[in-house]
Amino acid sequence: MRSRLGSTRGGALAAAVKSTAVATLVAAVLVLAACSTSSSTDLQRAAAPRPSGPAAYWNRSALLGARPFGVGQKIPQPGTTPDAHTAVTALRVGALFEHDASGDHFCTASVVDSPGQDLLITAAHCINNGNGSGYQTDIVFIPDYRDGDAPYGIWTPRQLIVAPQWADSADQDYDVGFVVLAPLNGQKIQQVLGGDKLGTDDSYDYLVRVTGYPSTGSTPITCLNWTSEKSATQLQFDCGGYTGGTSGSPWVANFDPSSRTGTIVGVIGGYQEGGDTPAVSYSAFLGDGIQQLYQQAITDEAADGQAG
């Protein structure tokens, strides 16, 4: 509880503070009165510039509706299966589309932190069919896509990257892929949206938020729950609603409300290419092999940037 100055510092100090406060208030009124006579042109010149990047999301309505992270949401008990709900925002998560926004969205991807600031993470099967069949072509990424809107633009890939183990034989333990994006309007994707860190899994038990785009819907869904061990090389996440299109959805742990970023510990994919039922999803364990692939993606990202 806040202490009052009069009760802690004595009545004389309280009177002095009160007198000073009155004088300050009078001065403030005079300043405001003088400001009110300024022309509208002066006020326009003094206006703050419009924010860009993640700050652009926080308009008046978003600020008024914001709640501290975790407040109002019950953390589920391990072993339970909640249902996903519509995500209010999917700032670093987006849908992968065929051709452009008029095509079908078929997978999910998200911005992952990298030195080049233009890297996405998704499931390998979203960008390469495996077994020597080659990479997908003519795809685009639309972050925070919602009901036909592309609030942060439409981004095109410069390079798609999967591990040889996936490309050659569709090894489910390597069902993770990376996408190097071309800049848009002179900016890189991470400059606009920020990026989540990529973690190295040292456990099977994480409290994660998974956000993705079902192919039958036009808005993202999200769910908070614990992961568990499917096998030595696979994680499991139980939550209803994750149908086709959610492959590649990031599993974000250790969310930091000050930076609004977290650590990616998985993506929907792996066993059964992410799962055969909407209530159970899987991810390849992000061990040394996936970290090596990430480092390759960073190297390719740098080389591609220099070539561009």
C-alpha cells in the first residue's frame, strides 16, 4: 500500500509539498492555456511519427483490450486435452499460400531469429515433399493473415532449406525446414515483426503456445498446453482443432512479455507429418541435427543476401 507523505515526513513537509503542488498546478494551467492558442499547423508539426513494425499493431483498441500474459487463462494440467480457440493476433506467425493471397493456404510458418533477419521456420514437408521429389515452387508467406487481409504484406521466398535426410528419404526426425525471405519494401521480416529464438530441446516437457492456420479457416487458432514424449526423437502436443494447414505451426515456450518473444521448441510435423487426428500433434525433437540445419540456413541466408 502507498504511504502518505504527511504520515511519514511530518506536517510541515506536507504543507510545503501542498504549496508547491498548487504553484505547479497554476503554472501548468497557464502553459496549457498558451498552448491552446497555437495553430493547428504547429500541433501537426509536433505530432509523433506513425509507428512501424511490431509497434504498429498496438493502436488504441489493441492497447485497451490487452491483458497481462497468462492472466485470465488457466494453465492446463499435464495429460489433459483442451481445445484451440481463435488467436487474437499472430504477429510472427503466418500462412503459406500457393501463388498469392488468392490461392489456398496449406501450411503455417513463423519468423525465427537469425543474423540476417529474414528467416522462417516451418515443417520440411510444407516446402519439400521428400523422397527426392524436390522443393515446392511459387509460394508466399502472409504473416498475421486474417479474413483475406495481409496487414504486414505478402512476402516471397528466396531460398528453401531442408535436411538431406528429409529430401532423400522423408525421415520424420528431420521434418523441419527453413525459408529465406526476400526483403519487402526495403525491410526484412524480422525488422518488421521481430523473431522468436530457436531452442535446443533438452526435455520433453514444455509449456507451449501453438498458433497456426487450419486450411479450412481464414483466421489463426492457438492453444496453450504441455508437451510430452512421443518417442526419443518426437514430441507430442494434445489440443483439439489442429487440422490440415497447421503443419509448421511453432511451439513457443518461455514467452517473455517485455519483448513479446519466446523460444521455439518444436513445429507441427514429424510423426505422421504432424498427426492424423486434430487433437494430437507431433514435432521432431530439436536436437543436434536440427541445430546443424539451422546453422546451414544462417550460412545460406548470408550468402544469398550477399548475392542479392
